[in-house]
Amino acid sequence: MNEIIGIFFITIGLLFDFFGCLGLLRLPDIYNRLQAATKCVTLGTCGILFGLFLFNGFSALGIKALLCIVFLLLTAPVSAHALARGAHKSGVRLWEKSVCDKYEEDRKS
């Protein structure tokens, strides 16, 4: 039963990784691409690692997979935010059809 659930999580993770990579190619600006890449890493890779944990249980490999999940959940959103803020401060423009720019609103006030 754990193998079937593990295959399910690995499949979901692979789908998230695929659509995240597709988003990197198709989205118009760095901010949208960064959002797609962050979703790809957090949901896709964590899904694959959780499926690996279900396959191996509480072995050395399973514990390492859980530790990698925790590390990814803590670092990927923070690094994406730092990259987006750095890009905005260096003058990278948003896509012309973007609706709002909260960084610019905060800077003006």
C-alpha cells in the first residue's frame, strides 16, 4: 500500500516539476517565472521526496528525504523573495500587463 501511495506522490511531484519548467519557458517576465520555479521546487520536488520516503520508510534514506523536504520548504520561498526584491531594486521592469506593483507602492509611501 505504501508503494502505491509513494508512486502517487512521485507522479504528482513530476507533474508539478513539468508544469513548473513549462512555466519557465512560457511566462512573460522574471517575476512570473520566479513564481513558477518556486512552485516547481516546493511542490514538485517535495512530492517526489515524500514519495521516496514512503517507499523506504524510516531508514537512513527516508530520514534524509524528510530533512530535504524541511530544508526546501524553509529556503525556497525565502530565496525566491530575495531574488524578486533584488530584481525589482535593480530596475527590472514588470510585464506591461501586470496589474499591481506592491514594491513600488511601498517605496513611494
